[in-house]
Amino acid sequence: MRQPIMQGRGYYNAHSSLQARSAEEADAMLERALAAAALPEGPITIADFGSSQGRNSMRQIALALDRLAARAAHKDMMVVHTDLPGSDFTSLFQLLETEPHSYLRGRERAFASAIGRSFYERLLPADSLAIGWSSFALHWLSALPQPVGAHIWPVLAAPDEARSLAEVAARDWHSFLSHRAEELVPGGQLVLVIGAMDDSGATGLEPLMDMANGVLTKLVAEGRLSAEEHATMTIPARPRMRDEFTAPFEKGELPRLGLEEFVIAQTPNPALLRWQETGDTTALAADITGFFIAAFGPSLFGDNDGLRELFASRLAAEIALAPEVARPLVTATMRISRRRG
């Protein structure tokens, strides 16, 4: 399994407006978390779990810094961005230095750092984290038990494959939460935005994933991609359903954590909204293809730039002919607290 990292050299930052717009739906929940969070005696730590190249967290981190500074103006605040070691941390730190809206600008008590490890592991000292934020990262799996035989998208796996994927997703979710339970200060808060499945099992991506898988099948038929390589192509992500998110809380497996707020809903797709206003299918195809390559390209193509570019051109042509594959994302938004006492 290739590491589920995003397309590097700033490409993800430039092609992830869909995720950024969906994360905006969490603003009100984040405000409530910032008002409720207990603050430690010393410096305040804010974590961005699965930060990628940073752009989609910039506004929320700035909001967190300002709200917490209003409560504790004398305190220093450390922002810790976490992602896998192969992630493009260079683009993250360049963004922090050059972006006009960087949360470091005008905030002398704010500091930035990064940790290159999986968030399914312990990352921070015990009782140190005041606020944890994550945007569209927790649907990624720590491991693939096997490639999905007939499709690149695990949600469309055969029943036996689906069971093993669900088991990994459940273990990962429990691991993430149990480690955060150690790291959060009593009264600390998590706000998580995660790709999810609705009650029918849909994520909003299935039509696009079917189209992408069809493009790869055509490339196999043309001899541009081997059948063996195609068979190993699986996106290592498994969005969860409502009962999978709530299970650890309902079973009492995490007594130190409380699920305070939880919503699963469709969130806006800005590319789709622009197309509905303008009718420009070429722009829609470029937007959706950019999103696909930014999020899923490294998992499918690794360093094979030629194959990735060929696939992208074919996918864009297909989307222009069938723009209805663009859909809103199904998104889980939740606030979790560590209980006091």
C-alpha cells in the first residue's frame, strides 16, 4: 500500500477547495469548542491532525488562536501540524511564511511546528492538548488488508473485502480516539470533519469513482496500463457510517471522552455550484479532475507522472461529457470533549 499522502509541491493546496468549503460547515461547532475548552496553566497547544499542506486549516487555526487569545492574552500558543512522514511539509511551511492570511501574521505569541507520524499513533505529551482539529483526513486507513479486486474505491468492494476494510476502519477510529484521550487536557476539545457515508452507504463520490475506474479499464485495454498494476490500485480510504462513528462511545470503550455534537450531511461542492451558475463544463472537468488527482493521485499512481497525466486528461474529457458525476460530499462533523475529573 502506498502512503495515503496528498499530491505534493503545493498541488493539493491549489486543488482542494471542495474539502475547504465542506470544512466551513464546522465553523459554528468550532466556535462552541473554543468557548468550552479548558486551558492549561502553561502554553496552549492546538493540533491540526492530517494537515497536508496546510491551506485548508489556515482559517480555522487563525480563528482558534484569536478566540483563545481573547481568553488568555498572556499565553504562548503552539500549533502542531501532523501528517505522514512522506507529506509535503515544505509547502506547509512556505505557506505559513508567504501566505497573506497565514495565522502567524500579526500573532506574536503563535508558533508553528510539525510531526511526521500517523495520527493513529500517540503524538503529544499527556494532558497537553487544548484543541484538536482535523479536516478530511480520518477516512484514510492505516493499512489495506488486501487490494479491492474489482474497483479502486473501497466503498464499492465485494462483501468479504468490505468486512475486512470495516475492521481496519474500526480499529483506526478507536486508535485515534484513545490516543487523543491521553493527549487532551481535561476539558479539551476535538472538532473533526471527516468523509462519511450516509444511511444508504453513499459518500457522494461513487459516480466519479466509477468513471475513474472505467478510465483505468480503458487504459488496460489499450495496453497503457497492465492488468496486474490495475488490480493493485486501491485508494486506501474507508469512510464510516453513523453507527461506526458512535460505536466506541455507545459501548463505553472511551470513558474519558464524550461525543458532544455529531452531524452527517451533504456539504457544498463549489465546483458543482459554479457549473450550475455558468454551465462551463470545461471548467467543471478541470476542477473535479484537479480534486481527484490532488487527493487520490499519489495512492493510485505513486511517482508515475506520465500515467497520472494521461489518466487526468482522459478523466477530464469524460467529466466534460457527463458533468452529473460531480456531487456534494457526505461529511461527518463532530465535537468531542475529554471529560473533566
